[in-house]
Amino acid sequence: MTTKTTTIQAELTQAEATYHAALRALAQACAAFNNGAGKTYAELLERHAELRKKIAAHEAAAESATQEFKRLLAASNYEKTKAVKDALFTKNDAQSIAEELREALADSERTALPIRASASRAAEHYATAHDAAYGAYARLEAYKALAECEEALSRAMALLAHVPDPLGFDQRAEDMRAHRMKFVGDRLTAVALERPEALEQPEVEALGVLELGAFTGRAYLTPVQALQLQRAEDAAAA
């Protein structure tokens, strides 16, 4: 039998090469995000969260100290006793620290945009590489399956080329022989769509789980958004 179609083994070999190349690209993108821009941004967000906790703690302490100061001041008949002075110092100290922390957070947030934008680009590149690797994996699995059954399945379909459609629909088809084989593909598609892998994309161990941190859900910072945020920051600083 002669054929003009590329052999399945040749296509399988190409699919394997494509898959391994995709895995290498994924590993590079994953490292660039998790050990580079993504890590830097995650550490920055962690620092901001820690500052917010400290701000809340000192604000609560300042409120408590304010109430204590007012109580002692009233109890001393509004005289500046040592207890009143101590309470005033405690209140002012907590308020001052909270204010310093708020300024530190604001300064850090004002300079965070380039770090966020860089991390967003790295996250998007990582997700794109993960998608490409999954696509290469799925195609490789398809070629593996075809390599196992292509000869028997293609022979059975070839036999169908000589079997007219009982209802005569093949007579109106652009390719009569292909139409007569169509039910085989329809059957495989129907069964495939009922499999759990079609209902929910499975995790592939070799690819690892796609974890994007602050960009979970692929909530990337678009160039337009970055520009708008930069303009808003510039206006606020002016």
C-alpha cells in the first residue's frame, strides 16, 4: 500500500519533540515568575500586609490610650498629673507610630507599579507557556492513541467507503466516501465528550499546577491599566 500521508510514527516523533520543547519553555517561564518578578512582587505584597497589620494594631492602641487619657484627665479634675502625662505620651506615641507606618505604606505603594507590571508580564508568560505545554501534551496523547490503532481503524473506515448511506445522504455530500465514514468520527467524539477529562481539564503531573499568586484567575495588569494607574499616581503626587 502506498500513501501520501505522513506516517503516524513520524508525526508521533514530531509531537514528542514539540512536547519536550514546550516543557523546557514552561520550566523557564515558571522559574522566571516564581524566582524572579513574581517572587519580588509577592514579597512586596507580604510587606504591605504586614504594615497594614501594624498600622491597625497601633491605631487600636492609640484609640485605647486616648480613652484612658480622657478618663485620667477627667479623674484628675483636668490637672496635668504624672498619670495624665504618661497617658498622653502613650496616646501620642501610638498615633505617631501609626502615622509613620501609614506614610511608609503609601511610599511603598507609590513605587510598586513597575514591580507589579513586571510580575504581571511574567505571570502571563508563565500561564501562556503552561497552556502551550498542555496543548502539546494533549496532542501527543492523541498521536500515541493513533499510533496504536490507526491501522485497524483506518482499514475499517476504508471499507465503509464502499457502503452507501441507506437514506442516500451520501449522494448529496461533497465527498461521498468521507461522508460514509463520518459516523466513526461522530461516535468517537460523542464518547470523548462524556469522559471526565472533557468536562474538566485534568492536571498533568509533568506540567505542575499553575499557581499565579496575586494574579490568580489570570487577572493581569494590562498596558492600558498600567498607564492609567501611572497617570493617577503622577496626578496624586503633583
